[in-house]
Amino acid sequence: MFQEPGFKIYCAGNFITTSKQLLVTNPFDGSMVAGTFLAGDAELEHSINAAAEVEDELAEMPSYKRYAILKQISEELLARRSEFAELITLESGKPLRFALAEVDRSIQTFHVAAEESRRLPSEHMRIDWTAAGEGKEGIVKYFPVGIVAGISPFNFPLNLAVHKLAPAIAAGCPIILKPSSLTPLTTLLLAQILDLTALPKGAVSILPMDRQTGNKLVTDDRISLLSFTGSPEVGWKMKRDAGKKKVVLELGGNAGVIVSHGAELEAAVAKCVAGGFAYAGQVCIHTQRIYVLSELFDAFTTRFLEKVSLLRAGNPMDPETDFAEMIDVANAERIENWISEAVKGGAKILAGGKRDRSFMQPTVLTGTKEDMQVCSGEVFGPVVVIEPVNTFAEAVNRVNAGRFGLQAGIFTDSITEMNTAFNKLHVGGVIINDVPTFRVDHMPYGGVKDSGSGREGVKYAILDMMEPRLLVKNC
């Protein structure tokens, strides 16, 4: 249904083609989903100029109009929910039920942005704290920062793009979005909805680009803020190259879970299996490392392996499928090599470990060491490490080990352990009695260390996309 007539790119409010075709294939069977196009330097330049032309119009747009635009997008997405979910599945290989959940989250993200557009920050402040301020008062108002560049990854081709688009519209910033070249079609389908709204032409451009052209989003001084979701190696280099612009980075991690005394074991197992293997583990907050108090280790591991054995692999378009291919062969081969490295270093495979082209079996390891890639790196695939620990404090130290700090999950009924985890874990979010894979779209989301800087979550992204200005009045 998506092959004809293909997808044009959305450049400064117009659907256009270029001389560079981009073919998108289905990770499950290698079939072509549809063709689109790559934008070049000329299309990017046109988009930047068009964005600059509508900056003032967007900044002056009253909140009720921003609200109406965002609500319209949310409602149109709801009306076309199945269409978007099927396209996500076709181009990313994500099982259909997870794709439907992604569309639902995107609907909610636009809805939240609509609500937040009516409560943009402002502040009245007393100036007369000293004699110099007597007879004066201050008003702090927040203004759009300017043109935003968004770069989104393949694993949530709709919702992670929406987490850049929706806050920009709410804040009154024009935005140029570069989707992943592996999964550009869903955002181009979204452009069809955006184009029906009252947004001025040039407010949004969606441009698949190669890396060389896309890097100009990083280096061009006319762009005021860069929001990037992707790998730490790429993200930190972008920050170094970005010049004076603001930079928000969401760079993933190797999320840890602690299963402690008093945990509801069945619930913990079920949530950890889902967190470890949903969308073949290709999630920034994928449950990668599980530390279980030693007296619970055997019972937890036995039940975990039973649940893993029940995962249904198959065609991602089948609503019953739990687990399917990874995005490409290269990533599956990388994970296979990491597993081999761990086994050579003394780790034991409890389940899985085998690869067939881009299909990597759900894999469970134990006996790992902290310097192994499966522990210290971001697997971003269907590998979970389960290790016993003697104390809760040891588990906290193990979760904190290494370069990442995005989110962590704690299964406990102890208020003391909850407070210890919140105060001692070096992460952006601590999730109690759930896995680190938990996220709702209005909460602040982001990490520390190599997991990035700044926060997503609609309100928090809006704050990054605005800047305060002070007015001091003589009363």
C-alpha cells in the first residue's frame, strides 16, 4: 500500500523530489517498502532560509492557535493510527503491537504539547530586595530560541521525531528534522498531516540527508539549537562541532535493574523480559544488566529463562509476534561478536546466542565481567546479563559502574532502598518496581555521563527551546 507513488520530502512547506533516490527496505524479508529522496545542500539551504523568514510569525502566534495546530495533528494521527503503525512495522521491523503503542505515544506527545503551549513559562519577580530596587518590579518572559535542528534515530521513527517536532511547535520555533535514512517514511507520512495545519510554510521541514549534508545542521550558525538522539560517539562530536548553539543530546545507555528482597518476583521477571527484548532490545533504555540479590538469583533466573522461551518470533506484521529481526545484518553481527567476546572471557550463555542474518536470538548471559562489551557498552540489541550480588549497596555500585547513566529500575518494597537508589544512582531517572525501559512522554527524560545532556519530555524540551528575557519596570 505504500510503494506507489512513493514519498516526497517535505522542504519548506512543499513536497519535492531530488535527483538522489533513497530506497527503504523491510528488515524482516528485505523487500522494498517504498522509495523517497535525499535532500542536498540546496534543499537544506532553502529550508533554513524559509525557517528564518517565519521566525517572527511563529514567535508571535498566540497560544490558542498553537494549541489548535497541535490538537489537530494529534487527532489526525489517531484517525490514521493503523496506517502509521503498519508503516513503522514495514520500515523498521518493529512488531505491530509495539508499533501501535508507538503511535499511541505520539498521539499523546502532541496532546501534551498542545496543553503545554497554553502554559509557557513566565514570572513576576520582586526587585526591591535591596534599596537599589525600590520602586521597581521585574517580569521574566520566555522567547523562542530560534531555528531548531532535530536529528532522530531509526528505533522509534515516529515518536522520537515527534519529541523534537511537537515541543518546537509549542515553543514557536521553526524546525528542520533529519530522520534516519533507514526509517524516513513515517516522518514523511506525518508531514502530510503537518501540511494540513495552519503552520506557516517553512515552519517545518523534514529532510532525509546523507551524513555530509546533515552535518551542516550541526555547524550552521543560523541554527540556534541542535537536538540529537543517537550514539555517544556521534553526539559528543556534534557538540564539539556545534559552535555557539545550544545542544541537547540523548545518547542511550546500558540500563541496570536491581532485584532486591521483598520484590514481587513474578512481576519483576515479566517486566524484565519485556524490557530486555521488546523490539529486539533496540531501545535506549533497554533492560541490559540485571543484578539480583544472591538468595533470589536462582529462582529469578529460572523464571526469567522460562518467560524468554515463550517469546514468539515471526513476521512483525503478525499481531501475535513478540520478537523479530534487528534493523540490519551489521548490528546483528556486532552483537554476535560481543557475545563471543564475553564467552571467551568466561561468560556463560543461558539462552540464545545464535544469529541468522539479521535475526539475533534472545540471549541471556551470566558470569560476565564489567569490562566486557555486553556490560560496559550499549548493546542496543536482544542481550540481557543477569548477575548475583550480595548486598543492595553492591548492586548500586554495579549499576553505577561505567560510562552511561540514563535510567535504572529497582524492584523492592523497602523505602530505605528506594531512597538509597534515588540518592546514590548516577542516572537521569530511577524507576521503582518497574524496568528502566518505562517512559511516559511528559516526564523529564535524559541521562548523565555518556548518556547525554539536557532533557526531553515535552515541557522540558520546550524550556530548552526558549530563553528568558527580563523586563525591569519603574513603577
